[in-house]
Amino acid sequence: MRLATSRTVPAGALLMARIKLTYIGGGSTRAPGTVASLIIRGAVFSGSEIALVDLDPDHLAIVERLARRMAVARDLDLRITSTTNRLEGLRDADIVLASFRPGGFEARVLDEQIPLLHGVIGQETQGPGGFFMALRSIAVLREIMADIERVAPRATLINYTNPVNIVSEAITHHSAIPTISLCEGPLTFPADIARYAGLDPARLDATLVGLNHTGWTVRQEYDGEDVIGRIREAAEQRAAYPSDDPIADRMLGLAATMGALPSGYLDYYYFAREAVAAARAKPTTRAQDIVAEVPDYWRHYEEQARADEPTLDPARSRGGIHELELAIDVIDALVNDRGTVWPVNVPNRAGALPGFPEDLVVEVPAVVGRAGVMPIAQPALPATVRGLIEGLGAYQALTAEAAWSGTRRDAVAALTSNPLVGSLSLAEDLYDEMAAAHRAHLPDRLLA
């Protein structure tokens, strides 16, 4: 069953549900692009309230003005509100969209820098960086879930807070609130490999499954035929004549060897030495680059918030002009009963992904409608790649439990199980240094 795209969703005029959508992170750098995505599809939510919630009142006010101007320009019947009071923003919500970064980009800088000092890749969702992002995110989301249960018990949580698989793993084991975590990766990663091979991504029909950011295709057809033969031809050419993009060359070689198309983040695992060397060779980390760009983002957003017809400039907008589009499509499918197929991160009910526990959160296609999500059964991952994903699944479960209610010892054990760490002494050194750096954002039980 082919995944839907934004272009294939039924016309908005067919169904329109009135809801209260609460957006936690409504004052973030990505909020303007998310609001733009929502406004484009606004007709399917006619009469609804969009409640923006954030800790930063100034940025929140800019996004609220921007959203209102966009809605007026499109003559949409949407009520836009904002508040720094999370409980009030959540009250009576039907849908809660969560996309925020505990500790801000400053915390991400630490997640990227400190592991590199120990010879391990620094990254916001993988390795030690992703581990500490999970600890911070889950600490906040534990409080958010308690608020939702208190004032919006019939809500569904749509989570975009990273690392989405570990966050969802924790919530689904400890809250009855329906939770769907999302990422565009299954829609974009196979297309990236096709482009690396010089192929037209529009002619590729692929299904990527596994864990978020670390999945593989179990089907990859190009004009109706398996694309791996073409990938192997392209990989042989790149081996003989490397391009100026070493990551693209490596990923083509990986796909050719393993016989499936990988998520881009798997470069950190299969080419760990090269990834660390490349990160160390750069004068700044990705987070430092973003921090330098943030002031210009907000100048642009403030300018457009005063415009009669706001138009976001992709070059001056965090993540582009349309963010979290998949979230808006999934929300539309839920509340308007579309029955469309989207990639989701949910528990592995009925063994949709063979060989993995039924309570483990996996990333698979699912039919999305008013009744929720119905994961679609998939073939097993190829034997060539299954072992790493199984190990990452065990790490995911250990980290989720440690973050939700564990101790320092539980957390160190979970970090040791990460394939990029794999050493108790290294895990202890990393943990102590990073926990001290992130002390303000961690519960005391993880610091003792």
C-alpha cells in the first residue's frame, strides 16, 4: 500500500472538523513554518481553535500575530490564541502537538561537543547526544502528560519532540493518552538514496521501516522493479570515481552491500570513524551554526508578522517555509476520518514489524482515521541489517524507562547499551560530564 502525500489527501471541502489544537512549542524557531503548514490546510479545520503555548512570551506573540495575518489573508475561520500557561492552553484540547527543545540550542551544542571529546559522534538524536536529549525531553513530557490527563483526557498527542522514538516509547508505557510520534524520514530517506544514484525519486515506490532515524526499506521499486540493481551500478561508479559528497558515496555503498535503502542517520553507525573525523574537522557544530542564524530568523518572522500577506522566505526560516507538514496531514486524517496511509511511530501492535516486541515503538506505515492508527503488517527486516536495529530497540526501551523513572545507575546501563558507546567506562565518563552540563534540565534522581 503506497504512502499518501500531501498532494493525495482528499480535498478539504469534503470534511471539516472543529477542534482545539494545542501546540506546545508555539514560540519555537520552527513554529512559523508549522503555522504556515497548518494555514495552507486550514479549510479542513474551519471553526477550530489553534492554541499556541510556549515559555517565551515575546516569540510567542510574534508567531500568534503571524498566524492571525496568514489566516486573514486566506479568509479562514480559525481562532488563534496564545499563552505561557501550559495548563490553560491544554484545557479541553482535542489534539496536542508537541515540538520543543528542552534547554534550547545551547543544550544541543553540548550534546554535539562533549561526545566528540571522547571520540564519539555528537548528534541530537543518536548516541550520547540523543540519549541526553531523551532524558531532557521525557522529563518535561512526563509533566505535560499529567496535565493532559488532568484537563484534556480525550486528547491525542502528536509528538515531534526528539528523539521521537524514545519519547514515544516512554509515554506509551506510562500514559493512557493515545500518542503518535512522527518524522518525515520514511518519506525522504529513500528519495535521497535515489538522488545519490542519479535516479528520479518520483519514480521510486519504497517502504522504510524499523526505528525512527534508523530504518531500512523492505520494498524499493523503481518503475515497478526492484531498484537495488540500479543502486549497485551507481555504487560501483562512485567507488571508481568518488563524488564531492562522501556521505552520499558511503550511503550508496551501504545500500548496495546490504540490499536495502537506509535511513541517512545510519551513516553514524556503519561509518562511525569517518563521521567522527568529519565532525572534528569542522570549526563549528551544526547547533552552533543554527545559534548564529536564529536572530535573523526572528527578524524575518517579525517582519512578516506585520505584513498584510505574510510570506516566509525559505532562506530565512528555520527548516524551510513549511514545517511539520506530516503532523498536519495526520491530524487531518484523524479528525476528518481520511483513512490515508502515513508513516508513524507507535507500539508494534499485532507484530506489524516481525521479530520485535509488540510493546516496542516502531516506525511503520499505518492507516490513519478517526479510530486512530492501524499499523500495516510488513515483511521482516533483511537479515543483513536486523541485528543493529534489534540492539537499538533494546537501547530505546532501556533509555525510555531510565528517563521516565530510573536512577543514575539505570541511565548509565542504558547509555552503555548504545551501539555507539558499548563500553561501561566510556559510558560512565560521558554520563558524568554530560549530566553535569545538563544539570538544570534533569531530575535529581538522575544526578545522584
